[in-house]
Amino acid sequence: MKYIVIGLGYFGSKLASNLTNMGHEVIGIDNHTERLEELKDSITTVMKMDTTNLNAVKSLPLHDTDAVIVAIGEDVGSSILTLSILKNLKVKRIIGRAISVVHQNILNQIGIEEVVLPLEESAKHVSSMLQIKNTLRLTEINDDYAIAEVHVPDKYAGHSLEAVNVQGRFDLKLVAVKSPPKEGILTSIFRRNYNVDLTYDVNLPLGEKEILVLAGKITDIKRFIES
């Protein structure tokens, strides 16, 4: 898989290095030459760029990448402008880093749905999550097993859990179903305001905005999402 990480401070550099070590292709971008020199051997490709410049950002392979992560920290203005440019360029998956709840709310307001607060989400967690498409959270139990929160795949929206049969077809344990509240949705990577149902009705149709909490082999989770 291919990723672009913009902002190579402590969080961004750890994230980019972790993804590279996992075997992914990573472009790490920063505006500081010294920082790029330090990181050139631990990230697939490093590049100096001012990502508040629209033409510069357009030169990146934005539509040939699985996700763009903006890890810019203290410079909130550059973070917001960079994310706004990416949003306007219709990048398919954008993850923003926020340094405060106010920053997070601003990113939500400009349409950034996945926002990470590094005090709560470590670079290791985010790199693990990015291993599987459409995964909102991935907690690795060991090298083979994990607990994952995933969006209901489009092909299963409107079908019942009984019909999908994640245990019989994919050897996965369904732990819970998370549903968005009817009002006051604050969309972020954490989804803490979602309703959690541990006693789900297997005959009810799955909603397209619901989240499934699954436990099992990482390979089986990938198989379910890509089925």
C-alpha cells in the first residue's frame, strides 16, 4: 500500500517509519531540510515541500495513494490550509492530526472526517490501522490476531447479520455493532459518541454508517473487507 505523510515531527516521523518498516511505500514530506536528512534512511522517500502551495501539492501522486496523513503539529494554520487543499482536490482518504479539541473541531468543519489526537492515538496505532482499508481502529493482539472496527462494506449494507454470516464465511467473531446517534454527530476517528450494541438483532439490516467490531485473524478481517 502507498501513503503520503505530511509533517515529519515526532509523530509524523514515527508514523512514516513504522509504515515503511511494515513494507508499505511511503512519501514523507516536510519543509525542513535537516529533518529530511535525518530521516532519509528510515522512510521510503523524503521530499521537501511547502504543502500550503496548491501547485506543489498537485504535483504529488495523490490519486495513486491509499491515504494522505497530515501530521503537521504546532503550525495550525499550515495544517488547516494543507488539509483544505487536499479536500478540494478530492483525495480519497485524508487523515488529519489535531493538537487540541478546538483544532479537531475546525478540521471536522472543513470536512475532514478522520482526525487523530496523538495524545490519545499513538503513531504505532495509526500505522497498524492503515494496514487494512476502511479500518477505523485496529488493536493487534499478536502478529496474527486483532480486534478491528470497520465500516460496513457497501455490498453488505441493507443485509442482515444472519445473511452476511461473518463467523461462518470469514471465521470472525462479531463483538459489537456501533451505530451513529441521530443528532449531534461529531465525526472523528474515535467515534466515542456512537451507540454500542452488544446484543444486536441478527435479523435487522445493517446501515451503511454502522461500524462492526470484529475479532479474528488479520488476514480474515482483510478478506471480509475486500470480499
